[in-house]
Amino acid sequence: MAKVIKGVFPETAKDKPAPPKEPVPSYILHISLMFSDPLIWRKVQVPGDYSLARLHEIIQTAMGWSDSFVHQFMVGKISYEPTIKSSIPRESKRFDEHKYKLHTLEEGMQFMFSYLYDAGEGWEHEITLEEVVPPGKELNHPVLLAGENSCPPEEVGDVHQYNQLVSAFTDPQSKDHMTLLELSGRPDFDPASFNLEAVGKLIRKL
């Protein structure tokens, strides 16, 4: 008969319970399309353990973009962007947005925080960290808190051209009065509209 050895044995790594997740703050961010007039903006509360890549999805949904072009973040003095696996060494000093969570970038977010969609002529967004919400009841999803004005049609070249088209839209005598409707493909397009409830539901699902 085999001898039974009694005693207390150390737990294996597989048996050990995972260490408790340290709570992190959430952030209330004010996102505005720079140089838009009237200002196009959204306010969201985002869990601090979200990566910049997830924040990109929130901005796209909240603003109303289609995620059809390149983008990048500037946090502090560092540029973050999606990276593509390649056998060719990258010389870029930019960092992978998937690897950095908001709570690790809090200091930089308070210094400089911006989001560029469609590099080149593009649409530049200023992100202001309005409030650091201390850890409390866990926030499991982003929340859209407020916002104003419609997202521009992406076929418009840049925000300055869009501002001109908005001015023309309000003047029935202008030769460009119908241009925004043509570019948006929506006969009901209204530069001043924003459906907070509908967009808020989309945000919660991210």
C-alpha cells in the first residue's frame, strides 16, 4: 500500500486566486471639434481602465464619425496610434494605443490631450479632462452626459469649409445653401441637431 503523505503544500499558480483588481478612477472628458462654430462637442464619462483604443471607439460614436480614416491621439507630448504588425522595424516614436489605459496617462491628459481624425486636412478634437471621479461604484461602460450640434459630413474637406457651409445653410439665398444636404445624403440634415438619448444608448453598448 502506498504511503499517504500528509502536510500542507504550497498552492500552485493555477490554484491561487487572482489578486483583487485595484480600483481606478473614471474620467469626465469634454471633447470638442476645434474651430467649429457653433462648437460641436460631447461630454462623456469613461472608465479609467479603458485603453486609448476604446476611447477612440467612444469618440467616433459620440461625435458621429464613421471610423473610415486614420486617427491618432496626442497625450502630453507623446503620440499614440493603432499599430500594424510588420516584420519591418518601425522608426516611428509613436506608441500603440491598445497598450495604454487612461488611468496610466492621467498626468499627460491634464497637460495636453487631443485626437486627430483623418490626418492631413483632418478633424482635430480637443479633449479636456474636466473631472477625475474617485473609485467608488464600478463603472462598467462609458456614459454620454451631454453634447451639442451635429457631426459634419465626412465628405467636407475640413472644419473651416464646414463652417462656411453652415453659414450658407442658414441663408436660403446662398448658392451653397443646399450643399450640406447634398454632401450628407440626408434631406433632413440639421447642423444644430444632436440626439443625446439615441447616441447615449449606442455609447452604453461599447
